[in-house]
Amino acid sequence: MFTRIAVGRARVAREVRAVGPLMAALRAPVTARGPWLTAVLNAGAAHRFSGRPVAVVVEGHRQGRPDAAAFLLLRRRGPATVVTLLGSDIAPSPPGGPPARLLARDEEMAGLLAAGISDLVHSLRRPRQLRLAGLPLGDPTARELAARLPDGVIATARTQRLVDDLDDVGPVARNCDPRVLDRWLPVLTARETDPRGRDFLRAAARLHAAIGQLELAVVADGEVPRAALLTLVDGADRRPWWGFGESAPLRTELGFPTVSLTAPARDWPPVPRLRSQSPWLRSRSAAR
């Protein structure tokens, strides 16, 4: 078995494409699939100080198909480097089910992936804080990783999810046609107050509409939307993502349990094996 570390947007983007079959085999949610992660990488490239993406990949032999992978983001927060899951801080993010995955084909691969993440974290040269959130209950990699971190804490929480009750507002037009989305998108994105969120919403919506994974639902008076909802669609899995009602946000309800793994910022002892394998991590800070 081989574990490798890919650093930087271009290299991580290649790993995202390579892990596509594993994502499909594990039925990862839309927010842990290639198109969404690609949109996250593109959004980060457009802004300074957005962090450095890193992929930890486990494969049975060199140039083989990956058997496990974690896509992470390293960011500076004062004197510390914070390690999170890639896309966990992106907004607007779909509420509802667990959005993230630590991809592992089986328990053995989960253990090897946990070892790779632990080695990566230990190799960083400044105080490190680990925050992996939005994982499903019973995630084997999170469990293995927590056992390797003396201060690692696993906690659970309940998400909130949007409720698609636009039929109560008025006649709803639902469509998956990218051309229809482009017609409505300028009016819809004007409702998003955060400029960075507006940019990501526009880019991610267009990308998922182009591959048939986005539904637009609109209740309108002519060209003026009274209510709207964007839903990410992957077969039978429907994940309401973003929308608004008449002069109010859409209704929410309790979603699914999620797991988070955290470890406080501190100077963890280095792991010599990874430092000898990774000159980049040895020679410079991994979070810019």
C-alpha cells in the first residue's frame, strides 16, 4: 500500500478526478463528489488567503486506483494552522444530510487513511488545530484518527435542512434545463448578500446544471420571483440547497446527525517518516 500527499490546487484537482470511481462506489453525496469539490477549488483560487488544499490518498500500488482519500484545507489562524475538510467553510452550503466524506473502501483502508492524515498533521511546523466536521455517524476514518490523537474529541450534532414547500406559495415551475437557470440566475443571486457566496452560488449552480444535477423551482409573477429553490439532485437523492420565500427565508426542519472530530491547537511532536518523504512539508509552512 502507498500513501501520498498532494499539495496545491492543480494537484488536488487531479486527485479529485482520480478518486471519482471511489466516490461513486461509496455513494458519496453531491457535496463530496468531483464537481462540487472542483467548484470549491475554483472559488478558492479566486481569493487570496483562502488556504492551501491538500489531498491524502491511499492506493494499492503506484499508478493504481485510489482506495481511500481525504481532501483537506490548511489555513492560518493567528499563530496556528487549522486543518479542515475541503469545502467545509464554503457558503452557501447545502443544509441537510452529512455533507462531507473521508473516503475509504473498507476498514483497512480507513486505518491507512487515518494514519496518513495523522502524519500530515504532525508534519506541520507551527501549532496545529484539527476540525473535521460534517461527517456521517460511525465514520471509520474519524474513529481511527481519534484513536491516534491524544486530544481528539468526537462529537455529534443535528443538521437543519430546507423544506421544499413552494407549492404552498403558488404555482411552481420546476426545471433542470441550464438555459432556464441562466435566465433566472442574475435575479436569484442578487438575493445572496455575501459577495463571495454569490460568486460560488453562481459557479456551482451552473456547473451542476450542466451535468444534470440541479433543479430550479420558481414561483413567479412574470419576471419577478416570489419564491425560489435550488436543489442538488443525484438520482433519488434530493438535497435542497438554497432559496427564499415571499419576504422570508424558507422553512427548515431537523436534519440528520453528523459527526465532528476536533483536536486543539498545540505543537504536536513531528513524525520523522512523513517529514523525510515530503520535502515540501519539511521546508515551508503548509498554510498560507
